[in-house]
Amino acid sequence: MTVRWSALRSRAVGAFTGLRGAGWLRGPTLLGLLALVALVVVVLASRSRPVAQPVAFNHVKHTQDLELGCEFCHQNVNTGARAGLPNAETCSACHQEQQGNSAEAVRVTTLLAKGDPLRFNKLFRLADHVYFAHRRHVEIAKLECSQCHGAIATTRRPPSRPLTRVNMKFCLSCHQAKKQSVDCVACHR
Amino acid sequence: MPRWGMVIDLDRCTGCGACETACKSENNVATVSSDQADLGRATAWMRVMTEVEGEFPNTTMRFMPRPCMHCDNPPCVKVCPVAATYINDEGIVGQIYPRCIGCRYCANACPYTVKYFNWFAPEWPESERAHLNPDVSVRPKGVIEKCTFCHHRLQKAREDARAEGRELREADYQPACVDACPTGAIVFGDLDDPQHRVAELKHDARAMRLMEDLGTEPKVYYLTPRAGT
């Protein structure tokens, strides 16, 4: 079967606009328009999904005003591969009783009283085949959290998308600068 | 820079298969059904090869544990079209699963037949899924897998040594098969470090390597059985 491109295009244009033969939608303009649509689709598809959290956690309040260490909530950050997220038990340490009068503080205490598990969601995600260990980077190499996580400690509301783009280029640039292993099996298995 | 290698004393090997089991458990090696195993589709990064020598009743059973030889001149690396298999600075021949396209050139190039293709998606009974080793990936269908000398253990050992502010010791990094061997037949360490036992054992009069004439320079040595055993 042979396909006549020009006929196909004019039919497609007709279907799109209902203006069969509209002069301005011919040739380069149409191609440009399709390219633009494709670009928008690609950009939207490549963006990570927004991450929602059970409560509006305020990092500034906890890490700066109250001077809690990161490991208070991310309990395995110095010892394990995964830093860990806080759960109802961690929050209960303080929020069993209402802290302050903000609407969110009231809500946390109410949720805890109701037995809500307060499941926080991972914001920074690595591909499944990347074997990253927080212990190696935080406890041994003494990197600051912000090196990879950006200004997370200065957020007052939970960001819905990661503040930095952690990809292989990002990892390798640091590994090369600090003369650390760039061996494939160091991260991939 | 260390050059990791292994020496296996065939006089000490009783063929118990502990190394094989320990390896499968450590490295999340999936099992296949027995009919597929008969077709040669079973995976064992470490396999105890068996052979009966002599004629009945004067027979001797021979055993030969066979892991990846981690050749210094690996034929599998030469044929990989996507650089999924490569030899690192410490002599470990790695396999990067997300890169592997499953062409199986390497499996065919390997004279020791220690590269395994995943013909099926890995499956475990529900009761065993919680026991998978989180430090090792579960390989998907369609990629080649192989022994890594338990490289993840090296990483962990280095991490511990650095945290304690000391040098890596020989005993810190031992693959699972070595740990499991009840007779101490498998010895592992840095072939270039005179402090390590393997550096001495590789010069033993009984030491030999498999298919040395191919020029693959394997880093697994065997100590051949003494006469009369």
C-alpha cells in the first residue's frame, strides 16, 4: 500500500482544525506546531510527579528554630544506606502534646491521637540500579546534606519536587572532583 | 592497588556444596525448574564440578569448585558491544546489568562457561522474598549475570575500615563461598600483597590455572591433588 504524504497531511490538518485547506496551517508552520506539541509532551513526561506529604512539615522550624539534627527524624542517615523518614512514633516524641497554636500543629496532634501512621513520601528517588549509601557519604565522607539535597533545610513547606537533579552526571562530577571511585560496580550492580 | 584472586585447594575440597549454596543465597541467584536446568539454564556463579576417576571398584571422586576466573585478560570483556562487562582497576570483572543487552556474546566467549543468561524473570516463593540480599540486585530476564567476587562485601569492608580509621585487612573482605567453606579449601585475598596467603599459595608447586594456554590470565588458582589421594 502506498501512502501519499500530502493527502495524509491535508486530511490530518482538516481533522485538526475543521478548516480544510487553511493556508497558514500548511508546510513549515504545521511542522513547527507539531514539533512544539512534541516538545511540550516530552518536557511534561520527563518531569517527576509531584510528591505530597501527610502534613506540611516545616524544615526551618525544626532544624533552625529548634536546632534538631537531621538524624532526629532521618534516623539511619549516619549508619545505613537509606536515611529513613520519620513516622508517627518519631513525631509523637514532641507532637503528642500540641506544640504552638498554628493550624498545622493542631492537625498533627489530632492525626496522632487518631492513630494516623503519618507516612511521609520519598522526595529524592534514585534509579533501582543505583546503590547509594548515606553512611558512606554522610558519616565517612562528611558531606553536607545540602550537597545533594539542596536547600531542603530552609524550606517552610514540603517541596513537591526534588530541589536538585540527582543524576549520574551530578554524582560523577563530585566523584571526579574529590578523586573518588568512578568504577561502574561502585554504584551499579 | 590490590589484585584480588583466589586459591582453591582441591585436596581439601570434600564436594559438600556449601560454597555453591552460600553464593546463591548471598547473591540472590534465582532457581529454575528441573527441566530447564536439564537444558543448561540453571545459574550457579560458583559450581562444584564433579568427576569420577578410575574404574569401579577403584574409583576416586574428584571435585572442582568453579567460580568466575576474573581473568586479567578477559575474553568476555573484549566481545561485549556495550561495555556492560569490563575489568576494573582491582582486577574484578564486573557486569553492569542495566547496561547489558543480553546478546550473550560474552557467555559464548568465556572458555570457563561462567557467564549465565537469565532466560526467565527471577521467581522466589513468597516465604523467601524477604530474605533477598538488599546489597545485591535481582537481575531481570534477558541479561547476563556472573560472579563478582562478592564485590559488595569489599565495598562494605572498605566502608567499615574507613569508619574505624584503619587499613583494610585480609580477613575484612572474603567472598561468601570462602566464608562458607568448612574445610578452608578456598583462600581469597590480594595476589600482589605478600602479607596475604594467596600471594604465597599461588607459587605453590601444586598451583595451576585452568586453560592457561589460552592466555586469559585467570586469577583463580587451583592446588592440584597430591599423588595417592
